[in-house]
Amino acid sequence: MNAVEARDLVKEFSGKRTVRALDGVSIDVRPGSILGLLGPNGAGKTTVVRILSTVLVPDAGHARVLGHDVVREADIVRRLIGLAGQYAAVDENLTGRENLRMVGRLTHLPKKITLERSDTLLEQFGLSDAANRTLKTYSGGMRRRLDLAAALVGRPPILFLDEPTTGLDPQSRQDLWVVIEGLVRAGTTVLLTTQYLEEADRLADRIVVVDHGRVIAEGTPAELKADLGTTVISLTVPDSATARSVAAILSPLAPRPPVIDDATVELTVEEAPRVAAEALRALDQHGVTVVGLTLREPSLDDVFLRLTGHRAEEVAEVASGATSSDEGGTPSHDREGRR
Ligand SMILES: Nc1ncnc2c1ncn2[C@@H]1O[C@H](COP(=O)(O)OP(=O)(O)OP(=O)(O)O)[C@@H](O)[C@H]1O
Ligand SMILES: [Mg+2]
């Protein structure tokens, strides 16, 4: 049995304009694993989490947590889950310790157990020294850790983490990753939403990519990246006209068409050092000046660009009503999701 199972979830929000936030999303989370739900702003990630945590009722489809229906058995489901992240239910005016104790009271834990667990969690998350300070004085990283601690007071077997590290500095992000990994080692099942491929890559056993309320790809991190190639070679040339001819010259060197972004041409390849050397030789032969060359791991943006034909931040702009210029010459993309 899957720890979490959602089938064909549909959710619309009506306002000035009806938004179909979820348009048939299905996910499975195996017991003791981390599923990364990856997608840009407005993709529907929080809506999935809110349905699974019984805050919202889906318009169609159904979902189960440890076999219990999130609508018909919402009370049972609530006792099985912990929720941390975007819409955290912590109180700014209470101290760290008071917040954890309040969670214990709200979940009807015996007082003695609440006190013990609160202190253990504060210790475990490096918050003992700040335990008696109000949250107003906490840094972003401390807040996220307290928020996660609050979700753990009830020792839930299932944890929903909605963008747990968004806005954190790299060190705080790493620290939180270590904490989450520890929880999973101890048997917790985690559904984590994120906008960062790097985060999903590090933590998730499987990734489901959502965009516009639909699943557009899924697989292990290795599968998703293998689909792209392992390294992105990014070449900057003097202007966008040159970039277009460079793309034509370099096209035979990569399995997929180069992506042009203004005066930059990107190739996603397996053997970056060899291809980069070949590319430079070819451009030299054609008398093209290369202004910059970088190699990097594929990012969420690259995954998105391949899957949807637009970059993640453009999706966000479109979603928020801004106009986006048409990327003429965008190569055709494989829209078929992975199994
Ligand atoms: N209560 C609501 N009323 C109206 N529209 C909503 C509501 N909640 C979500 N939406 C819309 O549904 C879509 C999906 O939103 P959701 O919050 O699930 O996205 P998300 O993937 O969590 O995005 P983000 O990364 O920004 O948190 C968006 O277009 C959003 O504007
Ligand atoms: Mg969200």
C-alpha cells in the first residue's frame, strides 16, 4: 500500500476568473520515502498539499493517507500527518517553546509528553538557546526549523513539507536537508514541494513535476536529469544574431537542439569537456568570438524549458498576468511525461 495516494485530483477556484488549480493530478508516495513535488509558482503544489492535509476538499478525484480517505475520514487523516511550510501555523508572539506546547495542547497530547517532546525537538533543531524568545526575534532559518519542529510534536508518520527551504540561505537550507533526511531514516514518509531541482535531487526518491495543475513528468532524479543530459554548456557570444548562427553550427554536437536565449546558446550534453572543446574548435573555425563559457548541472529551469517550452519564471509571469515575449525559434519539446 502507498502511504499517500492521490488519484485524478481536480480543484477549481472561482473568482473574477475561474482558475483550474489542479487538472487531474495523481501521485503515489511509498512508505518511508520522500516524494518531491516540483513545479513553478502557481503550478498547484500547495493545492495538492492542502487537499491531502484535509484543508481543502477536491472537486473531483480522491486521495488516501495510510489508506484513509482525506474527505470521509478527515479526522483520522489529521492525526496521521504533520504539515510545515508555506502557511505555517506558528504564532509570532509566542516563544519557541510556547509554540510547541500549544501544538501539543491542540493535538490533545498528555501534558507530560508534550513538555518532553518540545524540549527534545528544540534541542534537536538547535533552538534550545532561543526557546524562550518570541518568534519575532527568530531568523528565517530558525523559524523554518521551529515550524518543522511544530509539525513533529505529534510524531506523525506522514509529513507534508510545503517549500520548506524557500527563502533560506544556502547553509540553513543544507541544515534543514540534514534534518529531513534524518526523519526519513527514522521511518517518516515525506511529501515535499519545492521549486528547486537541486533540493528535489538531494532529498527525493522520486519526483513528480507539475505545471498548470498537471503532471508533466515523473521519475527518479537520475531519470529526469538523464532525460536532459547531465551538463549544460552555456556559451555567450557578442549578440543574438551570432547566437542563432552558433546554434546552427553547434546543433550536430548535442542530442537535442541548442536553446537560444538572447546572446547565449545552451547545449545539454553527456560528455561536457569533450563537447565544449569541440564547440570551441568549431566556432574558432567559423571565426566566432566566444565571450563566455560556463558548464553547469541542469536546473529546474532546464527541465522546464525542455518539458514545457518556457522557463519556470516565465510561467510565473504568465500566471500573474504579465505578458511574455514569444521565444521565436524555440525547438520542439518532448511533451510526453515519463512513467
Ligand atoms: N484560495 C484560492 N483562491 C483562488 N485561487 C487560488 C487559491 N489558491 C490557489 N489558487 C490558484 O491556484 C493555482 C495553484 O496555486 P498553488 O498555490 O497550488 O500553486 P503553488 O504551486 O503552490 O505555487 P507557489 O510555488 O507559488 O506556492 C494558482 O493559479 C493560484 O493562484
Ligand atoms: Mg505553494
